[in-house]
Amino acid sequence: AQSVAQPEDQVNVAEGNPLTVKCTYSVSGNPYLFWYVQYPNRGLQFLLKYITGDNLVKGSYGFEAEFNKSQTSFHLKKPSALVSDSALYFCAVRRSNDYKLSFGAGTTVTVRA
Amino acid sequence: DAGITQSPRHKVTETGTPVTLRCHQTENHRYMYWYRQDPGHGLRLIHYSYGVKDTDKGEVSDGYSVSRSKTEDFLLTLESATSSQTSVYFCASQGDLEYEQYFGPGTRLTVT
């Protein structure tokens, strides 16, 4: 079985401040980890992924995420948030030998001007 | 983004009627998926396909069936719609050589 937990339903930050969205996962074997973003009334857009190698991965729109195997975490970060980053963020995991993703419940990010 | 379209984009139907949602992709992706999105649950997998005529159940498959007669099309059918199936439905696809899935714009289904 595999699962993802996003412990915060909402994250509120001021524009220009650092943004962190938390994700922990549970999966047997090697995990493939993903972050997606959803803007209102839109589909999910891929942000970044961890497959193997460097624990710090960089993605679209200035986002990055750090894979921590010992803590089974994959937190999403952005050094300086923008109002346009306000959206719903999903963390997802799958096993390396499987093609089915499991998603977290999502975290709503609000960046205030 | 991968070329994935869904139709219809919005639908209102009555309890007990059959409903079919269509997903069409132009990327020649092998894998296709149907999810439903509900507040507090994220996205949950309904069914998926790993090739033409090859499909399998996801975690919330009761009341749904799928068909894939061509690589580019993946149909989701609600045999007899219920109010609990009111949701936003997303289709996704993934190629053999890719790790991530690409999502369509979604279909908002309301069952009255």
C-alpha cells in the first residue's frame, strides 16, 4: 500500500516570504515523488519530481523540493512567494515498479500582497 | 502540456441515468487514468488503462466502468448515476518513457 499525508489544509504567507508545503509518504520500495499545482477551475499541472539522485530537485516557477528518506518527507519550497502562487498543491507518490499514483488531500496556499 | 481533452466539461444529470465521459489524448501515451476529485480527499483513482483493451480497477471503482478501444480514447461510464458520484472528474495520461502524468481540464458532473 502507498499513501501521502499533507498535514496542513491551508498555508498562508506574505508575498516575498519563503513558502513551504509539507508532504510525508508511505510506500514499499523506492518511491517516485511528485508535486502538482491546481489553479481554480483548471486541471493539475506538473511542478517537479524526485526519481533518484540529488535529494534537492528543482522544478517549474522557482519551486524546489527536498527528498528526505529517513523522514519519508518531500516538502515543497519556494524562497520568495508570489501572489500568483496562490493555488491548491498536491503531493503524490508511486512505487518505482508501478504506474498508479496516490495523492495527498491537497494544501491550499494563499499568498497575500 | 500533453494534448488531453475531456468532454463534456460540464454535465448535469438525474439520478439513475447513464453517463459517459470521454478523454482524448494526442500524445500516443500508453497509460491513461480516470480520477475523481472531492474536497478533503485529493484525487482518487477510479480506473486505469495500460493499453488498448487493457484496464484495471482503482481504489474507488464501484459504480464505474471504462473502455479503451483506441490508444487515444478512454471512456468512463456511470451505469446508473447516483448523487454520491457528483464530483469533478479528471483524466490523465502517461507515456512509457515518462515518469509524470499529464492531466486534462476536468469534467464537473452534478447528479440531481
